[in-house]
Amino acid sequence: MGQWRGYPDGVRTTSDRQAILDADGLAAALIERDPTGRARRDDVRVVRAPGRVNLIGEHTDYNEGFVLPAAIDLEIRIAYLAAGDGRVELTRLDDNERDSFALTEERPRGGTWLDYVAGTAWALREAGLEPQGLRGVIASNLPANAGLSSSAAIELASAWAMLGDAARDVAPLDLARICQRAENAYVGVQSGLMDQFAEACGTAGAALELDCRSLDWRTVPLPDALELVVCHTGSARRLDGSAYNERRAQCDAAVAVLRHVDSSIRSLRDATLEQIAAAGDALDPVLRRRATHIVTENVRVAETVAALEADDRAALGRLFAAGHASLRDDFEISSPELDAMVEIAVSVHGVVAARMTGGGFGGCTVNLVEAGGADTLRTAVLAGYPARTGLRPMVLPVKAAPGAGQLA
């Protein structure tokens, strides 16, 4: 699947990252590429959708479990003009690639980034909504293939653009579910709801605790004295659709075995470690490890929420460490690069907690750092990580941000 590159090499400072998304600059870039827009300058609209970082609760969403993500202030923006011809045409500002599709035609998947936009248009129509044609430019300061869910950000930003003002009439959680359907049924990745949920419902200064069965959720304020820092390993996330779908199939297979132990088990959300043990040899070692991760990760989500509310930093450190070990050993989606980044981070004074985040096999770690400690972490990572891996990392302080929408 073609991925959104979106984050030019060498763009590493906060001011540079924000410059990529300047609304006036995006509008000017649109008019430059579509001169007919000069007469419609006041009709240009800019929409945004954030990336997300998951504090804990990895791969639990499609197992009807619990997750604790936060939308972050790295995002995708689209500047657009509505068009009455029923076509959606977008130009990527990172490489000037232009692509388009007709809303009235059945567009087959092309294996490119435009699949996320076309899939969203399809899912909007399936939900009884009417996407509009448009001409637009799309820009991002999300790192590429980093496990920060740029794919869901493309879906949500394009949904806001194609719906126009009508997007305000769709509840954020409903829009998240529509975009999830685009990713599942059109793009073909059997992901859970977490990414689209976090990016649609994000709240400044808070993480979001979601019950992926009932869809009940609440905000969990992040302690003022802690910063969120994302460390990009420089290794692209390599958990592609087939590997992701394989993990999901393994979880489903474990449920099928565990139902012989207790017929009430609908998903791994319902299972216990005692039931996993009771399954004995019927549960092969791989399925046992997958199930163990999901069962213990759901517990860690609840305990992490309690630790954040109590500002219990020792507990946060233990829970993140246990979550990373489980993803490495039981779910087997970490990598030497992610392990190295976590090992460096936890050795730094002021780093409270560190673990891999996202789908796995590369990408980023998430770190909770005492306020003012991001520079110390950056110094340690830049000094130690390249020597261990030969890769160029990025250390990105981020803030919990609002969900997708239209800029004023």
C-alpha cells in the first residue's frame, strides 16, 4: 500500500513543522496550481486532521478491549475549493504528485495514498452522505510510516473536505466509524477503531480512554508536569496490511479455542489468564502468546489511567515497560530499533516512561518526560542511537490536540 510520505527530510524544528501547514501558504499553493481559484479566494477552505499517539492499549481495539490514545499536534491539512463536476483532485505538496477520481464511478484500489481518499468517499456514500467534488492541495508534518496514523488522518481530513459544512452535522464518533469502514472494506486493512476515534474526538491536554465494545469513552487529563515526546526510530513502520491482518486472524483463532473453555468468550476482551492456562495444548504457543498480550494489555490500560490520575510516575514507568516487553515477546511486533530507542530513553534522567507505539516493526516510541526534559532526551538519543543502529532519529515533543475539523 502506498503510504503518505509527507514529512520532508531535514524538517526537524517545531517552527519548520508548523510552516508546512500555514493556512495562507496552503491557500496560495492551491491558487497557484488552479488559477481559476483566484476569483474565488474567499471560498478556499482549510481542514485539518491530527495524527495520534497511543499511550497504551496496542492491538486491543479490534479485540473489543480498551485503548488510551491522544490526538497530537502533528497533522494533515487540505486546502480546497468545492467543484461541481463530481471529481476529487488533490495535489500533494511534498512531491507535487496530482491524482483524482470521479465520485460517480467505482474506482478500484490502486495501491496508492489516494485509496484512503477514494475509500472515504465510498464509505460516506455507503453511510447515506453526499461527498462533493473539490480541487485541493494536501500537506502533512507527520513523519512517514511512523505508526502515528497518517492514514486515518488522510481519511478524516478528506471526509471533512468532501462533506464541506455538512461535516459539522456528523457526530465525531460516527465520522470515525465511517473512516474505519473505508480502511477495512476499501483499503483492506482490518484495523480497529482506535486511530480514527482518537483523531476525530481528540481533546487538547488529554488522552482518551475508549471501550472498543460499548464505544463509551472519556477524557483522561495528562499531568501538567509531564510532556509527551515521540521518538522516531528512522526505521519505517513495516507492519503492512498482511502482517496486521495476520495478527488479527491469530487473535480470532485464539478466541475459537478459548470458547471450548468458556462459551461466553466473544473476544479476547472476555478472556482471562486462567482460561488461557486451562486451554492447555489446544492453544498453540503462538496463539497463547498473542492472547496473553491482549489480556494483560487491557489490564494495563486501566492501571495506566489510574496512574495518570494519581500522577504515580513509578507506576507509569512499570506499566510502559511491561507493555513494551509484551509487544516484543508475546505479540512479536517490536524491532531492534524500537528496543534500542526504549533502552536509551529509560536511561535518561527525567524520562518517566517509554515504550513502542503504533502497529509495530519500526516507527516510533512514546515517552512521558518530566517538564523541561525533552532536550535532555534529545541529546541522549542523538548521541547514542545512531551508533547502535546506523539510523537517523527524530525527537518530537508533541501536545495532545483537538480532533479533526475546519480551520477558522
